[in-house]
Amino acid sequence: MGSEALSGAPRTLYPPIQPFRTERLAVGNGHVLYVEQCGNPSGKPVLFLHGGPGSGCSPTHRRLFDPTRYCVTLFDQRACGRSTPLGSLDANTTPDLVADIDCVADALGIDRFMLFGGSWGSTLALAYAQTRPERVTEMVLRGIFTGRRAELDWYYKEGASRLFPDEWAHFIAPLSDAERADPIAAYRLRLLDEDRTVRALAARSWTDWEARTVSMRTIRDAVGGFGASDAAIAFARIENHFFVHDLWFEEGQLIREAGRLAGIPGVIVQGRYDVVTPPVTAWDLHRAWPGSELQIVEDAGHAFSEPGTLDRLLAATDRFAS
């Protein structure tokens, strides 16, 4: 059964689907993006923006949209997933990724489109829509993150650490007492180390902290170990790189300039118990974005796969399909 649920039951993902088109798109400075399209070639255009930054798309993401009504474009952002060169930090900034959205849309002949993004994907969607509002028809955003200093400090200094003291202890264990004052900067040194073993151990600690706090239903066996894959190292390096540089935003920029989104219908889905990106940011965005709709999911954390969040996201994509 797809997302059209019976008797009010929560919606579920649409069935697995394969792309009808894949491409490798050169976007400059040696970066080549992996791009795919699935669903109905004549359907409503939607661009999916994955999280991280640095995580890449998965086959599950294709299933958030009715394949009979949407033409879904997904792409791995610079240097992650199936894009190359993997893990590169050169010419890898938020303005670069904003420009890449135009490159992808232009290459595929898409003039206007819906944006769907969660976590960092919501950040990138907001940054793009505030730059090019004339190209965006609607937005569905989840787990809102805008890169303000308070948001980063909550997760990487003090805040989430008070709710997950055991996991925080694992996260800061590799750091000296002095380094613990700024874990983002301390992990940067390790993630840039010439020794792959050092990078892998740092990437494992960095990604474990996120994996163990992302959901109210974390599967503990899915994390841990003694190192990390090349993809996980790339993810940690890119994410840390963006955070060290404050995502190339002025403080509070995305909230302050949300008025530019007036006229773009938007649904904001936010877990009440989201520890990674607490609801206050979604609330601030909703108040600053004229006409936006905020939906708080009472029994959810950060992950899009939690039942209540998934139900709301699918309801939003179903609504905007028509």
C-alpha cells in the first residue's frame, strides 16, 4: 500500500521505484554531481534536497512522492554520495550548492519546481528559495535548521548533551579537556589529518553522535565500530567543514530574510522532541514566513522515518501533487 492510507491509518512510503534517467553533471571546479529522476516524466516537478551536508540520497527518498503524479529529481550534493571527487572540500560552500540547484534544473529543462528538504536539506531549500523565489512553486520542509550559532551550540556544546549525557561522553572522549570547549574545531583537525586511520576514527565518533540522537527509536546496533567507510568520512568532513564556516551565512540570515518567501506555499513538519534541531527554529521560521503552515508532530524526534513525521510529509506531498 502506498501513501493513500485506509481508515485514517498513517501513510506509508510509496513502493520502491527505479530511476528512469540518471546523469553525471559537471558543475565546475572538478565537481561532478550524480543526478537521477524517477516517477512520471510528465508529472509535477519536485527537487529533493538531502541532509547533512554531505550525506547523499538513498532509494528510500524516492518513495516520498506519488510516482504517478510527480517527476522527482534527486541529486547527491558536491563531493558526497555518488558525486565526485568524494569528500572534497574545495569549492564546496553553501553558495556553490545553491548555484548547483540552478545547474541541475537547467540541465533537465525544469523551469519551476517544488522543493522538499529535511534538516540541512531544509537549510539549502530556504537559502535557494530566498535567492530564486520565482522558480519555487511550493516547499515541504522538515526538521528545520538555519545554522544560527545557538543551534550549533545546542548540539555541539551544551543542550543535547544534557539529554544524552552517556552518548555525549562517547562523543567528547577522544578530545582533550581544552578541546572540549569547541568540539567542532577539535574534530576538524582530526577529520583533516593526513592519516586515514585518524580521519576514520574521528568520522565514526562524529557520525555516531548524530545517529544516536536523531530518533526517538534509535537502533543501537546500527552504530559503533572502530572506523568509518570512505562515504562516512566524506560526510563527517563536509558537515564539519560547513559548520566551521557558519554555513557561509550571516547570523540569523535565513530567518531574517524569510519574508522573501511570501507567496510560496510551505508546510513545515517538526518533531516535538527533535534533539538535533529543536522546534524553536521551526517556530521562528513559521512566524517569519508569511502564509507558512507549521505542523508539530507530538511523538517524533528528528528522523523523517518516524511514523508521525512520515505521515505528515506524505500528506503534504499528496496535497501539493494536485
